[in-house]
Amino acid sequence: MKQTYKFVTAEEAASYVNDGDIIGFSGFTPAGCPKEVPTAIAKRAEAFHAEGKEFKIGIYTGASTGDSLDGALARANAILFRTPYQSNKDLRSALNGERAPYFDMHLSSIAPHLRFGFMPKPKFAVLEVCDITADGELVLTTAVGISPTIANLADHIIVEWNHKHPKELRGFHDIFEPLDPPHRLPMTLLTPSDRMGIPVVKVDPAKILCVVETFRDDEVSGFTPTDDVTDNIGKNVANFLANEIKSGRIPKEFLPIQSGVGNIANAVMASLGTNPDIPVFEMYTEVIQDSVIELLRNGKIKFASGCSLTITTPILKKLYEDLEFFRDKLVLRPQEMSNSPELARRLGLITINTALEADIFGNVNSTHVMGSKMMNGIGGSADFTRSAYISIFTTPSTAKNGKISAIVPMVTHVDQNEHSVNIIITEHGVADLRGKSPIQRAEEIIANCVAPEYKQILTDYLDLSGPCHTPTNLHACFEMHTQFMKSGNMLDTSWEEYKIKE
């Protein structure tokens, strides 16, 4: 092997990268992301800047990454542009400070858009693998992301061979890249456990510029522990789904679950796992978290398909110690497959994602604080929501110790519109928006999801417009947000000046 490929240090690999180059990185969340090479590129940028020279690179990834990638490059002021998703605090600060141009994208779209030529193609692909063969077979680690596409499009491939991950991961991946229109064929998965592709990313060995050997854990942080609010949200989700089964609106054998990322998602999984009226189920999702691994172990989940194993180091270590147990229970796919609207619709996914805020008509803001400051990005939520069998959004009813209501008259940024959102769930209850008019949706949300201290404020808002189809007062619809910026508390909101005069 060492006679076939050029083995170098991370610093030497980074030396091939120059100002203005565009790089695609493997991974999806911190799972499966390169660590040594991007950090070395950041140091190269800092050295250039110290000499008064320009050095910035364009960055494509699958989703968010670890601090050694997004964090290091953001702190080095080395980002020419960034897409499609991020969650690093230093990168967030840079993009909201207009120091790092960023454009948000649906995660299922980035690979095909790169192939279509809608964006500049990458010069380099930097891929983390757990094995590499002389004929160009790359076995990825804990995520797939956009790795097949960037490997095919890039002029050069830099490999990070991370020996922290066992070669026995071969077989856990289903690598498939569809043909582009007009030659595209259907994706033929009929169940989450079906496969369409091969277990490796296959590349021309001549494209592999060099190999950097590493021994690094994924930089997956533990999520905030659940609390009474998130536990109640989880119970409300599980009880709602159990009732849908009893009513016959969900088949008795249940349907695959897609769930987002974070402590609410973990609470939902825990509640699904303990609710006796929820049968054993499968997952077809993008991110597989710690809670899913536990449910696979105890038999509540029988199979999980995802794009990444975003699990903490202790849990991943235990998984590797019992790898054969999981071999027929897990598969990792490119996000073009894991997030495919075609497959979401065919498989009948029940989708559960998190809202930053929702309005009384069912529109959801997933991305922007007060309409302007980017939090993380839209991620895969819209990929799943529009094509879901049932689309659910969860959120705590308040934030900032009750000074912000997560339910408002009008969201300050729309990521999911009212036509795609079926169910909203908070710790207080469930709003079923299916088959309801805008006024009926508003009444349902206020009655079941809004914190008690905000119910009257939002009820009174509905009276400001007079008879109409969708009671929106353009003068008052952002008054709760404006009041928070003035006084620091949405509870201080008054509609007095907006009331219709008799």
C-alpha cells in the first residue's frame, strides 16, 4: 500500500491548497469529517495572512462539521464561501458578522446541484476513511454526506486514513449516486433495510494526491440532558402517534421514523422506546444519535438507515466492540439518498423536526433568530417535511425563561410553510392542523401549544384584522418581536394602538 500512494503529513497535504481553491469535505455533522488536513489548511491561511497575503477557500460539506474543520477555518478567516449547513459557534459568528459568506441549502440538493454545474466544482476532495485499497476503494468512516459526488468531481483527492475507526466498517455503507436527468432512474428502496449501491466509494487511484494517517475521535459533543420540558414534548409525540395507530390513521405495523438532531430528538426517541402502544419500528433518517443505538440494542428499533453515526465517543467505542451485532441493523448512505423526497414519500415517513419558532397559522422558522441572525441552517427538515406521511414540528413553548414565546403571530423567516406542516407539539400539547382553515389552525395552536401566559396575547391578536380569511395585521404582526427588542420580554406586548376603532 505505501508503495502505491504518497503518505505525507497533514502540513504537506495542506501545502497543495492555495488561495481561491474550492474543497469538498467528507462527513455529516462532526461524524466522518477530516480533522488534521483542515486544521493544517487553517494554519497555512494564518501564515499567509501574517505576511499580508490573501488566503481563503470555498467549502462544501455534507452538513455541519467538527471544530477542527469549521471552527479552525473560521478562526483563521480562511472561508471564501460556505454551504450547506453549519453549527459551529465561531463560524456562526463569522457568517453573521459578514466575514464568511454562507448560503443555506436543502441537504438533498447539494450533491445534484454540484453535478449540474450550478456551483463551482471542487478542486480537492478531502475524505476520511477507515481503509483504502490499491485499486481505489475507499471505505468511509461514520458518515457518507456528499463524499461520492465530490470524489467524482474533484481534480484531486486527499485521504485522511483514520485508524481510530476499524476496517470492519466495510459493509455498513450503501454508496449510490443517481444518474442526472434526463437519464435518472427511480430509487428502488422499498424498505429502510434495502440497498441499491456498493459498500465503498470507488475512485481512480491516480486522483489520490496523498494520504494522511490519523488517529482521532469524531468531535461529537454530548447533547444537553433532557429536562421536564423536553421529556413532556417526547411523551406528547409518542402519545399522539399511539393514538394515530389506534384511530387507524397510521397502519398498525407502524411506519419508519425520521427524527432531527438534539436533546428534543433524544427525548422523543426515549418516549417512543418506552411507550407500550408504539410497536417495534424502523428509522429512515439522516442522523443516528446515541438514543437510537440503545433502542437498537434493546430491540425497540429493528433497523436504522441514516447518513451519519453522530454518536458520542463512549457509545461509538461500545458499538465497535459489538460491531457484528449491528451489521444487519445499520446502514449509512449519501444524503442524496437518506434525504430523498422521493424515498420519503414512498416509504411513508413520519417526520419529526425542531422549530426555532412557529406562527399561529403553522408556518415554521427553523433557521433565523429574529429573522436575521442565522442559527444553523435548514438542514434536511424540508427534504422530509414536504414529502412526509405525517410531518411534525416540536418546540418548547417559550425561551429565555419565558420572555420569548416560540409561537408568534407571524414567523420572522419562513422555512416550512403552513401547507407542509401537519402537527405542532410543545410541552403543553398537540396542535393537529390537518384539514383546518387558517383561523381554525390559529385557535388549535393557541389552545394546545402556547404557554398559558401568552394565550390571551395571541388570542387578542386574532381580533385586530376584522373579518378575513387569514387574520394578519401587517402593522402588528411583529409587535411581539419588537417588544422583546425594546424591553427584553414579549409578555410586555400590547395591541392597544392596533385595535380597530369602533
